[in-house]
Amino acid sequence: MTQTTNDQPTGRATSGAVVPVLAFAGIVVAVMQTLLVPVIKDLPQLLSTSPSNATWVLTSTLLSGAVATPIMGRLGDLYGKRRMLILSLAVMVVGALVSALTSTLLPMIVGRTLQGFAMGAIPLGIGLMRDMLPREKLGSAMALMSSSIGVGGGLALPAAALVAQHANWHALFYGAAGLGAASIALTLLVVPESEVRAEGTFDLLGALGLSAGLVLFLLPITKGSDWGWTSATTLGMFAASAIVLLLWGAYELRSKAPLVDLRTTARPAVLFTNLASIMVGVSFYVVSLVLPQLLQLPKETGYGLGQSMVVAGLLVAPLGLTMMFTAPVYARLSAKYGPKTTLILGMLIIAIGYGAGLGLMTAPWQSLVIAVVLGAGIGLAYSSLPALIIGAVPASETGAANGLNTLMRSIGTSVSSAVIGMVLANTANNVGGVAIPTMHGFRVSFLIATAAVAVGLLLALFLPKQRPAAHPQLRASSEEDANLARAEEALRGFRGRVLDAQGTPVARAKVTLIDRRGRQAGATLSADDGSYTLAVPAQGAYVLAARADGHAPLASSATHTGDDSAIDLDLALPGETVTA
């Protein structure tokens, strides 16, 4: 059973430092990902290996991050999100130190694989915010956490370039380890553990099956250019991935405590949000691949902008900064119009940015304009995704559901990297044995990003329309709105009082709502006068279970017809007491 509810957070949980500390953890994760961008082209020489082998330094992080994200989310739901967040960051610190102490390929791959585990910090942070923050602060907080991956990437690029130009490249890993250690310390000091827990045990077989399916799918995407897209290895891995994921899905549907609740995932609100997330991930990564190359190409090419590595990073950095400043704007827009509308608006702005970018590639300041416009659009889109997911799943599944959504974004960036890399390679000019990207390749890449956003817009239109008060915790932007939302929420569901055998109100009794499949659909604590209110996700039969110290537990069945009225139901706990 869930231990408590996110309806009334504890005093520690409402600390103003919780949000920046969790957002900082997300930024640290992004820094880890962006770390090697300035030295990618030099990795074969730095590691004394071939270019094809050097790509494993990047591929290993992608694969471990994809595997770790849904698994750490589920572990957080079961055993504590703060605990798993600290574990994710600790593994990243160890991996960064391993990479900092080596100049050979295999230990570097091991270190980068460990660093990929930090990707689980994003959904865990979002889950912690839902569990502990008051409603009026939740929208902007989740927006900042969701955007932190872009914020950190944008800010880290010029910093990493500066370090790579003026210091030993191993300093990049020492810096990442230091940031990770600082994030762990701040989390221990500021962020309390959530008491919200999911039922069941960890689905080890499901985790192994999902891991195998993801590796078999993502590996040929990232290595397809080296292996050949029509090679037996590439096609065989794609086929094996399809088989493994189908078998995994069949197993998950039969499992009593699945790693991923596929029935919940199949809900239109979750399904179309995840599909749209893939498209947003594709569009986000295109600008990160194109603009730095365009800015650093020599002017002698006729279209290159001839900027240094550091200047190029500074001109792209506003992409992340704009995403960060978009978070409070998103909260206001979402409170008024809903996260579906802000997602659509964000993708429209992304489409405008890439469309305008087709004609804005001739001066460095134009790259700055593109970065700002795309940052605003991507910030709105990224901020909308966790709100849409959280609005459609129970609190006990927040970590796993957001982990899966983060995975969808990662798949989008992986597909983007493979497709754009192939486009730039096939349209490049060979000059003295060196492949030089062309303006034609850059513009085709922008057109691909625009097409991905168009598909995402179409998918977003299929998202179900949310009722104004369906999920008030994701909509309220002020205390007044939050109070109104609480009052409206009480109109749909069950309400009453928890009493003892003599009719005396029982304060702080735990009341849990259980649906017809035996899964928790809500939970709360009774007030000082014994009153409670529980909203229902849908009409149907439910069981209300009540428990309090010193009293025997009680379970009572009830049916909600789905109208907008609440059903009054007092829960009288049995008279006999329970000894400690």
C-alpha cells in the first residue's frame, strides 16, 4: 500500500531549496551527456584506437541510460525515489572517476557505461516533486526539471569547450565527478525521502527482457552507419529486438507487478504523449548536431561561419538558457489552457524556428536567433510532457511512467543522431580525404526536424481533452487557483469521515482507494475531524480501505457512477484495538 499521499506535503518537503536542488541534479546529468562533444573528433587519437571503436564511448552511455531510466524509475516507486536518485548519481561519479583515470578504450567504455545510469535522475526528480510539492508550485517545478536536460546541455557545451582547449581532457571527467558529488551532498541535505510507495516487488525478468530489447533496438541505430543499414548484423538485431519486445510485452501483461504497466501505457493520454515525446526528442537533437558544426566550419568553405569551439558553444548556449526561463511561462499557460495546449504551442514554435532557420544560416547572430526560438519551443514541449504523464497515472507509478517517457525522448535523440549523421555524411564533400558537411546537408537536416515536429503535432491532437479540474495539481499556478482546484476535485469521488466504534472522528487515518483490478487508484489521510476526500479516475466499482493506529483495518466496497457528484461514505473502524 502507499504509505502517504502527496496532497499535503510535509514541512521539509516544502523547502524552497528542493526544486533547485533536484533541477541541479538534472543539469548534472545533462553535463555528463554533453561532456565529450568538444573532443569527439579527437577521441580515436586520444584513446589510440580506430574511429569506429571510439564511437563506443558514446554508444555505451546511450545504451546504459536507456536501460537504467525505466528500471530506476520503478525501483524508486518501490523503494524510495530519493534513495534511487542518490544511487544513480553515485554510480555516475564512480564512472566519471574511472574515465578520468584512463586513456585506453575498454576502461573508458566501462566508465561511460556507469555514467549513463545517471539518466534515471530526471524521472526520479519529477516523481519526488509530485510527491512532496504543494499544488501551486508543481507545474513550474516539473517544467524546470523536465527542461534541465536541455539547460545543462546548453550551458555545458561552452564550458566543456573551454576546458578542452586549455586543459587536459581528463579534467572534463573530474569536473563531472565533482558536480555529481555536490549534487549528492545537496540532495542528502535538502531533499526528504518520499513516503509514497508502489505495491508489489521488482520485476527482475521484466527488467532483463526490456534491457535486452532496448539494446537490440538502439545498438543498430547507433552503429548502423558503421555496419551498413542493410547488413545482416543490423537487420538481424532489429528483428531480434522486435521478437524480444513482443515476448516481453506478453509477459508484462500477465505479471501481477510488472516493470511497466502496459495497460496504463496504452491509455490514449499516455500513449500519444510518449509518441509525441519521440518526435520532440528528434527535433531537439537536430539543432545540437547542426549549429555547432556550421559555426565552426572555416569561412573558406563559402558557408562556414569560422568561429572557435568556445564561441560556437556560447552561441548555442541560449538554447538551454531559454528552456530554463520558459518554465515559469509554461506554468502560467498550462494553468490557463492545459498541458496539451502548451505542448501543441511548443511544437508550433519549434516548427517556426526550423522553418525560419532554413534562411538564417549566413551569420553567427542568426544562429543565436535560431537557438533562442527553438529553446522556447522545446522548453514548452518538454515541460508539458511530465504533466501529461502524471495526469494519467496513479501517484505510485509516477517514477516508472516518467522513466518510460524519458526513454521515449532518448529514443528520439538516438534516431535523430543516426538519421542526421547519415544525411550529413551522404551529402558531405570529400576534400583531401576529409568529409566536409555541406549547406545542403544542414538544410535537409532542418527539414527532417520540421517533419518530425509536424508528426508530433498530429499525435498531440489525438491527446484526450482534459477537464478543467481533472488534475488540478498540474494546473494551479497560484494559491487561489489551488484552493479552487481542491474544492472542485471534491465534487467527483468519495467523501466522508473515518470514525471509531463510538462514532468519534479518527484523525490521520490512511484511506486507500483500490480499483477492480486490485491496484491502488488513490490515497489520502483523514483530517483532524476525520473527514477525507478521494477523487475517482473513472466510474466503476472500488474498495475503500481504512487503517489507523490502535484500530483494526476496514474495507468497504462502493460504486461510482461517473457523474460529477461525490458519494458520501463514512468508514467506521471496528471497535477492537490492535496491539503494537
